[in-house]
Amino acid sequence: MGVAEDRFAACLRMYRAKADMTQVELASKVGVDAQSIVNWEKGEYMPSLRTTVKLADELGVSIDQLAGR
């Protein structure tokens, strides 16, 4: 796991919590399974750009914010 993955994982967890959403709820809204959210929040994998855009939209943040920039 690299620095970018660590930052993304931490930001995804933080913004999901701020949005008061469970992993299951966020997964449903962006069209993925809950295990994907778990893996992204652990920094094990990174979502595609298309999915990152959906995540940012659902969480009400920019892609830069979600990436920790």
C-alpha cells in the first residue's frame, strides 16, 4: 500500500462518516458491492476513475478532496 492509497483510504472513510453513510449504503449508491468499499477503505485496492467520480458525487466532495489533495 502506497502513500496515495493510504490517503485515499483515509479520506474515503472520513467523508463517508461525515455523510453519515454505511459502507453498504455508499456501495449501493455507486453501484458496487460493499466489499469493494471495505477494500478501498483499507487501501488494498483503488477504484476506477469512473467509480471515483461517483464516490465523490455521492459524498459531496471533489475528486481532489477524496484523493487527499
